[in-house]
Amino acid sequence: MPISSSELGLAARQIGLALAGLSAGQAISTAAVTVTNAGDDVGLIAVHVADFQCIPIGQSWMTGGLAVGDFNRDSWPDVFVLGGGDSPDKLYMNDGHGAFVDQALAWGVAEPHGGCGAAVADFDNDGWQDIYVTSFGNANQPSQPGQHRLYRNTGRNSFMNVAVQAGVNQTTVDVASGFGSAFGDYDLDGDLDLFVAAWKDNAGAGNGGAGNRLFRNNGDGTFTDVTVLLGNATVGVWGFQPAFVDMNGDLFPELLVAADFGTSRYLVNNNGTLSNFTVPSGTGLDENGMGQTVGDVDNDGLLDWYVTSIHLTRPPLGFNSGNMLYMNQGNHSFDETSVESGVNDGGWGWGTVAVDLDHDGWLDLIEVNGRAAAGGKWNNEPEYLFHNDGDGTFTEIGAAAGLDLAGDARAIALLDADHDGDQDFVISVFNGPLRYYRNDTTSIGAWITINFDTGANPFLPADGYGTRIIATIDGQSQTRYISGSPSYLATSELVAHFGFSAVPIADTIDTIEIHWTRGNVSVLQHVAVNQFLTIEAPIPADVTADGSVNVADLLAVISDWGSCPAPCASDVNNDATVNVADLLLVIGNWG
């Protein structure tokens, strides 16, 4: 049903509606998750073939990234897939009916190279999503540092590689390296910064650490390497996949790094300063951290951290075997519960995502794995789908659900390819064909998928990066966070997706809270389920984020008068001070 902006408390516009196959008020039973291998049906047919001349043998078998984005802004997700060097990269554009056509050549990204991982974000706030790609260099040539790509979306159905101009083409000096990357606004200045993880250092000695780089966005299309600000926090870290996520609710995102050989890191963000808090937090127990995902798996309002690793019979002293599930206890304290939760053994783990596949209101975990060259139990081991039982435990249902892949899988990313309201996923396979699994689960609950248009507010990161969303029905709340869901060498569609299984199913969500990175909160009331919703961010003068500039905003500015460090919605012109200039901006935008 239509929702007025006064009811929403901000400008929100409905951009589509798809029914989940259930009418409002219809009761449901526990659903059996069903996924179907449907890549051939929709045209997602890429094949990864690693170039062993370009990518060093010691690192080549760990590659195979992909990313999901809406590159032509038609509201349908597209898929970028790295080819490995001996196969060119692919750009699969969604035709608006759930089928895909490779347009990499036309868009200028079909060049074969030793690509590794990919991340999507509108880094220059021009309204078009861009792609950052870590690379070992040109195909059929020895690996060479300084070959990472930053594909800027021109908005005219093409990309331009601007990595050199932007200052992010190089993360190591002597040895080519660079695995996962992640965007996030760590300093809350409204533009997206970049962290790139590297498995080897820049001296070629084989020690991890020096290739992990933090780039601060200058707001003018360029970045500055500010890794020095981390001190020794990432020295010695054999980095695979980073993520920027606010883990304690203060709006400043922490930096989480899944890393090999017991070097995973939990870096606390203290108002823009990142410091190593791994040991005190109770994290970093994984021996071979590779992939990761963040989500509130127990619906307590706190975001939990799941890190994939290798399941060993006898792990090294001081570390735990297999995947780790770090349950957030608040105040940067975590309990590791992977064994009792049933998600510890995932073989030789790589990418992972948290997603509610059956709309029962609980986040499930999908984990891909494989290491054929290692032999034994990891040779053609099936992928894992851990269904959340809602009581702190998970049940592995991969084979029963139709997840029939057993191979050297690497990356995984989420998307709703066919716009039917449930979440599908794509999986890359090292030296193998891409897999697309369509979610065909039936008799599932209600849902809503939300994306964010921040174009009206230059002080908010593009596409809602860093935004926390809380949806409540009948007193039961769920929390989502926009981070691109970095998993392993991959990012997912930039949306917040919720499932609801109230019996009978409610036809409206009681409230949706949007916690913007400026510190203000929008509240939407009585929002219809089973729809795609685009929420427009409040303009800077709308301090209270209620969709109108009025006396409430005036009073908020007066209340915060004086120094106002970020995050501070009352600082309307974003100069770290609340004064007469902000007051005049509120008055100038009255209404």
C-alpha cells in the first residue's frame, strides 16, 4: 500500500513491488530451503582460469573474486566476475527480467589480467557505483606490483581505470600482492575510504603485513595512504578480507580483518583512530582466517562476526580449529561459540554470507570451501548451508537444500537476481565455472528489501554505507547494517533485506529505524511488507530526519551550540562547529 512521506518521517519512495507468493494474514509452516543451480538458465556462465605466469603459484590458488552492483542504476543487480588472467573478466548486466548479458567489452572491463578480489562503491559520490579490483598484473607476463584497478563508472555505460590518478593502484612494492578490499567511512566525513588486505609483504621475504593498506578518501577523486595511522596494528598480518562495520553502535566503523596464520585483527575505531583490540575483544582465535561475514544471528541487536578457517584435527597451540563464531556481548567483547552453535566444521573455508533464505526472521550462514590440491577431506568437499534454528544453534542442510557444488569454491555474494523478494547467490570456483543459485524456497514469510539514496546529503556515504537499520514487528526486532557484506574477495548487493515469519503474517512492519552516520535517526511507521523500498536520506538541514525542516531542527541546533565533532547532525555545514551558520541554513531550508 502507498506510504506518504509524513508517515515515513522522511522522503521515501516505493520503486517496485513483488509478492512472495503469500497473501497478508496467511499462516505459514516451517519452510524447507530450496536453491537451484540456474546459471545456464540466466546466462551466468563465466569460467575462472588462473594465469600461473601472472599470478605466483603460491598465491594463484587462492584467487577468484566477484562483486554485485547496480552499475546502470536500473534497480536490478549486475554481476562482475574476475576471469583469472587466462580468461577475461566478465560484466553481466541484468536485463530487467533476471537474465544476464556479458557487456564487459562494451563497458571497457574485458581486459585479461591476474585479478584477485573486487569491491563495489560509489567512491566519488557522483551517483554511479564503481569497482575496485586487486590484481597481480597483465596476463601472460610476470606479476608486477602497482596493477590494482579502480574502475570509475562514467555513468555512460562504461568504466575508466583511474587507479593511478586516484593513488590506489599500488599496495606492495617488491612483490605483487593484494587480496580482499573493503570500502567504509572510517572517519565519518561522508566519503568512502578503502582498506586493501595483502597476504605477502612488500619486501618479498614471505612475511605478512606491509601490504595491508588504509587509504583515506580526499573527497576529490583521490586517496591518501594513511596506513601509518594504524601503527603496528596490521604489521605481520597475512590479510585476506577486511570489512568496515560499526560493532558497538557509536557510528564509527571498526576495521575487521580475516587473516591467515593466526593474525586476524579486530581494530576498534575511537572517533577516527583505529587501534588493535583483538585479544581483549576475545576474537582472533581462528588459525587460518580467510573469509568473514557480519550479522546479528541471534537477533539481540548486536552484530556478530563469523570467520572461516581450516578445520584441523590438531590445530596449533593457542588457536582453535575451524570456523569461529564471535557472538557480540557489547562493548567490544565477544564469546566464541562455533562448536556449540554447530558452525565450526566447514572444511577448508573461504567465502561466507549471512542471509535469511527462508524469511523466518533468522540469519542463516552459507560457507563455501575447498582445496583439492591438499587432498584428503578437502578434496571436492560440498559447500555448507547452516540453517539458523533460532535457538543459538544451526543445522547444516546444504545437500538437502540443493546446494550441489563440491569443488574449489572461493567467493560468494548475495543478490536478488530475479526480483522475487528472496535472496539468491553467486559462487566463484577456482579454475572452474561460476555458479548461480536461485532461491526457490516456497511457503516462506514476508519480506522487505531496502536501499538508500543519499544524493541529497553530501555528508553521508553513497548508497547508505554505514547505515544501521532496525525493523520491528509485534515487538520482535531485527538489525541490518550496510557494508557491502565483504565475504572473501567479494561484495554483495548494497541493500538491507529482512524476512518475517509472524503467524499470521503481518501486512505491515510496525517501525523501521534508520540510524544515519550523522547521528540522526529516521523512523518509518506502518510500512508495507513484500516490497522494494528506496529511502532518500534527509537533507543536512533536516537535523531530526523527520522529513521537514522546522522548529525541531532549530531547537536541535541551539541545543548543540558550540564544538560538535562527528558524528553531529546539528553541524549542518559539517565544519565541526554548531553556530549561526548552521542556524541560517536551517532557516534557509525551512519547510
